[in-house]
Amino acid sequence: MAVSDNLFYVFDKADGAFLEKVKNEEMLGNDMHIEGMIKIDNNAFAIQYRTDIY
């Protein structure tokens, strides 16, 4: 999933709210688990993720 210059549009799994745009997978953090990803165009992906609840 790591792509160099592409943007990820990040959405929350629970309510579908738009959270932010990130440039790489590392910026998402280790507690995030990607549930789904859709390619928007050649430069952008939309991803939906959930976080671990402790």
C-alpha cells in the first residue's frame, strides 16, 4: 500500500467522517488498521480505518 507521492484521504470506520489527508502510510500511526481503500485517481486514494480501543 505504500505509494510515494500519492495522497490518502482518511475516513473513520465508525462514522465515515473525513479526518485528514496524509502523504504516506507511516503518518497514519501504528494503532490504525486499514479496513478498505479505494483509488480515486492516479494521485489519490481514500482509505477507511479503525483504531484499537484500549
